[in-house]
Amino acid sequence: MDEKAKDEAIPARRRNAAATRDAILASARKAFAQSGYDGAGVREIAAGAGVTAMLVNRYFGSKEQLFAEVLAATAASPTILTAENLQSPTLGHTIASVLMDITKAGDTPLEGFLIMLHSASSKRASEIGRAQIESGHQKTMTAALRGELAPQRAALILSLVAGVQVMRQMIGLSALAEADPKDLVKILGPMFQSLIDGELPAKPD
């Protein structure tokens, strides 16, 4: 092989490797969102990507590592905690408004949310998910807060978001699913803002 052919072959191999890795991640995201960590098998993920199970392990080392990378990829493209949203002077209202937009009846829940929801019964998946949340969304939310107990307030904000997603979109609780979104924003906005501002109850004497 002459030098020119070598130069052309190396980028091609790199492109193919990147495309294969992306295909595996895309298949894994779909499988984990549908079946959760325990229900999704490496063979199923491999088949969805058009590769062998051996190749999945070659690229990611293990199912655990693949799951961690899938969660990291979903966290890298936030819907609520975007840089623009976090700059909002009325962040509580913004979070509430976006939350209503992503939990409309009939809409498909966010993929990252489904992955965690369907994987919550797995102890190992929960451990991996906790690590990803703490280093991702919770870290981002905490950094946007001022005052005491910022990590705890950030965690409560994330918990409220997840709870509304479950009750409004997954379970379809009538009072939430059938409510006027504007009414829910009126209630949720101040709740979020209180946690953002750090308005904690006064300590008893």
C-alpha cells in the first residue's frame, strides 16, 4: 500500500469506528428505555446496531459501562437545565413551564427519564444512575444556587421534576394530566423558586 492509500485508509477506519460506536449507543438507549437495565441484553443491543455482542464488549468493556455511557450521553443534552434556562431571572417559572411542555398527555416521555424509571429496580443500575445524576444534573443545578444546603435544594428540585413526570405523564393522575398547564405552572413555579432562592424556614429558638 502506497503512502496515499495509507492516509486514506486511516481516517476511513476512524470514521467506521465512530459510526459503529454511535450505532451501539443509539441501540442501547432504545433498549434501556424500553426494557430497563435488567431487561435489555447485550445481544439485543448488538442486533439493533447491526454488530456482534463481542464487538459491543470490545467497544464498551461491559454492559455496566455501556449503561453509564448511555446515561452520560442523555445528560449531555438537557431539556430543562440548559445554559439558557439557568440564566433565566425567573428560573422557577421557567422550570415549571418546560416541565409542563415535556409531560403533555400522549407525548413520549424523555428517553433518559424512561431509562432510569425502567431501571430503578436494579441495584447496580441505580448505583450507576445515582453517580451519573450526582455528577451531572445535580452538580449543574447546585452550581446555579446560592446559600446554604444548595446540594439538598438541588436534589429536591430534581425530585419534584421526576415526581411530576411520573404522576402526570406515566400514571396520568387526573388532577395533573387534565389540568390547564398554566394553573400547574402557577403552583409549581413558586415552589421551585423557593428552593432556588433558598428561602428556608426559620430555625426554632
